[in-house]
Amino acid sequence: MKNSVGEHVRDLRNTKNVLISLLIGSLTGAAIMLLFAPQSGRQTRAQIYQRSIQLRDRTQMDRVSPALEAGKTAVKAA
């Protein structure tokens, strides 16, 4: 149990260093991604918008279809 406080402080410093390194790496990766993007920001935003609409519609259908089937089954059983 010697140096348990010292070891704890050292662990916190290591954790802090790892988190700072991850943040710097993420920011660097994002900057490089923007520099080497194959299309303009306007095109990228439009593509993200279209894909989000497709995902929303698909998700809604995944939720609505089972509810419709359950409703049809309930009506037939009544």
C-alpha cells in the first residue's frame, strides 16, 4: 500500500494524457478529412440530408409495418 496516493495521481495524469491525445488526434483527423474531401461542403451536406431522410423513412416503416399488421390481425379476429 505504499505510494497509493502517488499511484493514484500518476494514474490520473496518465488518463488525462490519453484523453488529450485522443482529442488532438480526433481534431487532426477531422482537419485532414476536410482537406482531402472529394466533394464540396454543399454537396456533402445535401448528401447527408438525403440519407437522413431515407433513414428516417425506413425507420418509420420498420415501426409502422408491425403496427399495421397487428391492427389487421386484431380486426380479422374481431
